[in-house]
Amino acid sequence: MNGKLYRTMEFIMNAFILNLLWLVICLPILTIFPATTALFAVVRQWQKEKDIKIFSAFFRHLKANFRQSFILGILWIFFTFLLIGDFIITNQMQSNLKYVLFAFFFLLSIVYLFASITIFPIIVHYRVSWKDAIKNAMLLSIGYPQFVFLSLCIIAGTVVIILYFPAASMIAFSVAAYLIYALVSKAFQKDKKVQTKFQTVAE
């Protein structure tokens, strides 16, 4: 019992520290992508090694992945505003083409949403360029939608918990990342083509 209690308390403490680091680094807004990449990198290492130093690991991964993840963050922001603009323009159209375009952009938004979940685990799991990261995030989200759907459920559940219990925000994000990586990593194990094409990042 004491052993289980110790491991539980250790998990909570690590999750709290990791969550706090992520929140602080996300404050400038433009650093959300690098911070989230570091969050998932630490989670990956944590799940494999169990006993790690959260603080030093977070900043090591933040530095290692900053440039690539920052570029991806800029692209993601650009594409988000582009999608919003497309919906606004399409909504103002008067022809029947409006409904075809709306359906197209809606499906594109779904793929975009799914890829937004898988791209962080991909960046920290494989040695890939930012172009390959985007490509494989989309392919993985289409090929294994069950894992992405469950990840969306985790995110939705996290949001609900935080809305009802705001104090949970001090630990909820890192726990959600922990669960999401555990799910998406199962898709990595199934995707043999990607495994043979790209080298896995060392812990």
C-alpha cells in the first residue's frame, strides 16, 4: 500500500510540475507550440523511464525542438485564420457552390483538428522534418481515427473538469497529454510503414 501511495503521490507531483512549466512557457502565446512539444517529449520520456527529472527534461526538450515546433506553430496559426476566412467568404456566397465548398472546408477542418492532436506525439517520437511531421500527422489521423477520437474525448473531458473544478487546471493538462500520448503511441506501433521510414527519437 505504501509503495502504491508513494507512486501515486510521485505521479501527481510530476504532473503538477510539468503542468506548471507548460502553463508558464505558454504565456507569450507564440510559444504554445514549442511548450506543448516539450510537454509531450517529457511525457514520452516519463512513460519509458518512469523516474525522470521533470524540470531539466522539459527545458532540454524545449531547446531541442524549439525551432521546428515554432515554425509549425506559425503555420498552424496561419492555416487556422485561413480556414476561418474561407468559412466567412463561403457563407457570403449566394450560389449552390456555397454548400459544396462548405462541406469541403468542414471535412478539411476535421482533418486539421485530428492532425493537431497527432502532430505533437509525431514530433517527439520520430526524427522528421516539419513537412513530414504535417504529412504524417494527417495520414495518421485518417488511418487511425479511433485513437484520435479517444484523444478528443480526453480533451473534452479535461475541459469539462476544468470548467467545474478550475483548480484542476494545475494538473489536468499534463495528465491529458500523458493519456493522449499513451493512445497515439499505439497507432505508432501499428503503422509499420512510418516505423521503417523514420528513425525513432532516442530518450
